[in-house]
Amino acid sequence: MVLMNYPMLYSDIDFINGIKNNDEKLLKALYQHYYRMIRHYILSNSGTETDVKDVYHETLLITIRTIQKEGFILTSSLSTFIYAIAKRLWLKHLNKNKPFLSTYDAVEPAEEDFDKLLEENIQKENHIRKIQIALQQIGGHCYELLKLFYYQHISMDTIAQKLGYNNADVAKSQKYKCLQKLKKIFFELSDTLPLNPTHYESAND
């Protein structure tokens, strides 16, 4: 199910506002959201798990400081912005610690690998936008149920209590129905959606 593959329900503008407001929940979500992308790049270019953690931590510190500067305007997707920072940091690290290696051979992924990674990120962002729009359209109890289960990872027993279902089995049955509705809306949406996150409201507002 698509929702399982793309559980984050925040847009670029949500993350940027969260950074500017020092929103702890958004900052935690930001850390989780882009970790796998940077991990893939570092490990594919002579790095270790320790390198991933170090570079990613510094990447996010730079990202946060940059976005919090007065007058900051994001001119690309946030994933592209973060990827560029991490790549620059890793190139600097390898140039400093591996002087006898060719920089290009040591750190540059093959062109087809980079194209694949970029395409995967574009597709991921497009799927996230479609899910946000589909959730807005489905609304009501379905929106609350799916958000509680897939984003907040609440148990079905607790969801049943929160939303007034008789028991967890009833909540599970309703979840299945909601997923079918969401899937129908999702696949009816055009694959060509606005890249600017301000063109739609966040499902978390």
C-alpha cells in the first residue's frame, strides 16, 4: 500500500515553518524523513554507518541554521537542498582524509546511479503530495484513523477508544474501508501536481 511506503505527511513548507519556529515534533520528523537518502549516498561512496550519522547530523545543523536566517528562500525542493549540503560535506571529508584517491573516482556515483536516486526522490515527493491531497479529500474519521495508525503509530485498541469504535476489530474493519477509499482517490489524482507546496494545504493543519 502506498501509504506504508510514504508515511510522512509533511510538505517542504511544513518542515521550513517547523525549523523557523523550532518545532520539536517537526524537527524530529525532519531527521527521520531524509536519513535514508543521505545514508544511501554516504554508504555508496566509501562511507560507514558512523560517517552517515556524523555527516547527517552536521547536514541538518547547517540546514537549520541556513533556513533560520532572515530572508531565506528555498529555490529547490528541500530534499535537493539537503542532499547538496550532505554531498559537499562528504566530498570535503574524503578530500581531507583520502588525499591519494582520485576525488571523482572515490566519491562520485555513476551518472545512472545519480539519475536513479534523483528520479526516486522526485517520485517520492510526488507520491507524498498525492497522499496529502487524497487525505484532505477523504476527510472525517477516515483521515483521523489513518493518521493515527500510519503516522502516529497508535494501536488499534487506542484508536477504537479515541474514535468511538466498539473494539479494535471494528476499527480494523473501518481502516480497511478507509484505505480502499484513499486508494481510489489516490489513483484518480493526476501524476502532474504543482511542485510548489504552497499550492495546497498541509494535511496536518
